[in-house]
Amino acid sequence: MDDDFPGDIPPELAGLLLTVDLDAVAGNWRLLCDRLSKPCAGVVKADAYGLGLGPVARTLAAAGCTTFFVALAEEGLRLRRILPEARIFVLTGAMPGTERVLTEARLIPVLNTLEQAAAWLAHAPADAPHGLHVDTGMSRLGLPPEDIDALPAGFAPCLVMSHLACADDPGHPLNAAQLAAFTQARQRFPTAEASLANSSGVFLGTGYGFDLGRPGIALYGGNPTPGAPNPMRQVVTLEARILQVRHVDTPLTVGYGATHQCEGGTRLATVAAGYADGVHRALGNVGKGILGDQSVPMVGRVSMDLIVFDVTAVPAGLARPGQSITLIGPSHTADDLAAEAGTISYEILTSLGHRTARTYVGGP
Ligand SMILES: *Cc1c(COP(=O)(O)O)cnc(C)c1O
């Protein structure tokens, strides 16, 4: 197993096939920089949202991206091996005792609390760069603005950032409130680079640009402007291989709990993917796939390794073992599948498991 590439099961042995269009990732990064009129970092936490840290990070770097954000130091160490020159920020900051590990790998913690700031100054080399997260309305990570005055003397972040809670809802009043609070907070650190916008924030207007954008999901084709057409290029195709096709002559039920009843004259296709692969169990009886150019419904519950589709509407020649049903593609996106599962595309992509065969097209 390649250490930067966990999803390496051979496509011919896999039930679930993920194809990642790396040229689309690069195109999306350029589009986001253009929209913000500022450089953008690449947010590549959680194995680049499940798409593979190595291929995605190398693609972004080749496109001109020099700054990356990961959630955990461990992800930063992995990225450091892939991109020796990149500037890598760790959003969870410096957990106690990790100052040495971080500085040896030239990882830059985004410090979140007074305790983290004091520990960093006490234990990291004096010139080791550090960032600061100021909380402006998320109440998750970051220093409350009123604590800025209590930062230790000598604390000089190279980056000051905050995170928007409602950027995907442009009319939400919290956006303007966070913008105002961040504008004020960043004035306290005039020499630091400033960063506020995630993917949806990029589309709130160039006032949200500051010095650096921090998009994640839009790089990977998720719609940063829900309710409006998706401005991003599609990156992900996810296909599940058909194992078996059954012609139903007499009424019967499908799957655990017998939650779906089908009549005679139905054709059912069973695919080799299930909730253990990250196809959420909540999709049972509500999820859809694409076969040929037809939408086909999931019927019955999603099992650990198997899902059944009703393929009656599809010409028999198309629904055969070895062929695949598309779960994510141009006409049924990760956002669509997520909506059917009652979740967001972020969770769909980051749930894809290690049984998925990943294929990359394009890229450096
Ligand atoms: C995940 C994350 C991002 C990227 O968010 P998207 O909505 O995927 O663009 C940016 N900043 C922080 C602090 C994050 O945690």
C-alpha cells in the first residue's frame, strides 16, 4: 500500500469504483481564485475529502497552489512527505506535547486558545511560524475576540483566520456580522495574512477575500451556492458493479426487514456496494442511481455490502452482471445523493471506504 494512497484495491476486484477528474480539481481551484480575486489555499483534510490526499495535493501544487490546510498534525505529516515545499497549516492547532513534531515537519499550527498560544511560545523554537483562529460566530474552534488582549507578549501569528457558519446561505445576517468582527480582529495583527472564506464564502463577494481563500468542497465539485446552479466542474464519478440480475415473476419482498414489496414483471439488480463502503444506510428505499440514461431507484434496505435497484425501466441488455450503476455522476451528483440520504456531499465523499477502487484521470 502506497503510504499516501489508502484506496488502492484493483478496479477489477472492487465493487465500488471511484473516478476522480484531477483536471477538474485544478480548474475548480483556478475558478475559485478568480472569483475571490485572491490566491486560494487547498483544504485537503480527511484525505482530501475522501478523494486521495496524494493525487489531489500534487494536482493543486502543480496548478500553483502553495498553501494547504489539514485538520490534524498526522495529516500534515503525510502531506509533508508528498509536498516537501508546501506551506501547511494544521487547523486543530498544537495538541499538548506536539510542538516538536510540528516544527520538525515545518507544519504551522493554527492556534485556537490562550493555553495553546502560551504553550507554543514556551516549547516551540522562537522563530517557528504559527497561525491564529479567532472565533467570530461558530463557537467551535478559535479564540473569542475579547481574549486577543490576553495573548502573551511576543505572540505574532503569520496568519489570522476565522470560519463562517452560514456562508451557504448568502442572506443570513451572521455572514455580515462575522465579516465585521473579523475585519476588526485582523486589525490587531496588521502584518499577518488574513483568511475568512471557505468554498461558499468565496461566492459571498470579494469583501470576504482578505489575503487567502480556504475552499474545500468546491474543489471537489460540491455546489458552494446551494439553490443556484453549480458553478464548479464535476470531479467525482462513483459506480457500483452489478453482481446479479433477477427477473421477478411472482410478488416478493426485497432485503432485510422486507421493507420493499415488488410485483411480478420487475427486474432487480444487486450491486456490490453497501454501507460498509460509505453508501449510507439512510438511502434505503429513497436513493437513486443511473443506468444507461435512466434513473433507477434503490429498493429495500442498504445492506453492509449490497444494494438492490429496480431496473425494470432499463433495457435488459444494459442491466447485466459486470456493468455498473452510477451512484454519483454528471446527472446525479454527490449533492443529489446526499440530499436523498438527508446529509451533505461532504459526508458522502468522506465516508467512502477503503474497499473503493480509485482511478485518477488527468492531473500532473
Ligand atoms: C473544512 C474547513 C474549510 C473548508 O470548508 P468548505 O466548506 O469545504 O470549503 C475551511 N476552513 C476551515 C476552518 C475548515 O474547517
